[in-house]
Amino acid sequence: MRRAAVVALLALALAGCGGSQAAKQPAADPKQVAVQVLGLIVHNHYTKAWDSLHPDDQAVAPRVEYVSCESKSPVQEAPTSVTVVRVKHESVGIGDGTFRDSTAVDLRLDFPGGFHVVQTVHLIAADGMWKWILPPAKYRAYKADACPGSGAAA
């Protein structure tokens, strides 16, 4: 009898954990979130982009530092169009050497003259919202208190 009660309590506890995790899954479409984040960055709206950056990355790249560093090398030409190519779930390495489950959204950016590139935006669920993460090289630069690509302190 006691064993059955312990099993029932354990089952309730696990069900509660699973239910709360499901409730925290973002309702927003990751494709739209990725396009919005990319739009902020390619139009040099770094303060607004930082607002949707994952909290762990915000801790490594505080707002003032991130905006200052990114503003030193602004995007010179925004794409003429952005198209979602693919959405997939993948484990992604971040700058501190750990891996996280992410929703990877591949975006095709078209530029004048027929030039295009595909950029991947990695999104991670945090507090019921999609948050983007820094590419590993940028994460490492900010962690070292340097602006990405400059080698200089922030």
C-alpha cells in the first residue's frame, strides 16, 4: 500500500513537471520570430534585437556593450527579401562549449544583382518565448570583453 502511494506521488510530481514545461513552450511561430530578429539586426536596430536575445547571452553581452560593439560594424545593405528555407530542431554549440536544443530557422537573404546567402537563426525557448542566441564566435568575443571581429576590448 505504501509503495503504491509513493509511486502515485512520483507520477503526480512527474506529470506536474511535464505539464509546466509544456505550458512554457512558446506559442509564437519560430519562423516569424527568426525573420523579425534578422530584420532588426540587418536594419541596425541593436537595442531592440538585444531585448529578444537569450538571457544567458544577455549576461555575456550586456545591452550597452552589445549595442556599442554591433554599432561599430553596422550592416551596410539590408536584403531586398527574406525567405524561410527550413525549420529544424538541432543541438547547437554555444561559445562556452556546451550544447543546447534549439529550433534552427534557415533564412535566405536576397540582395541586388542576384546575390543571396542563407543565414541560420537559432532559437531557444525561455519563459514561454523564443529567444535567439549569439553565434559561438560572437559569444566567445563578448565573454572575453571584446567586440566581435575587432580583437579589442569592448
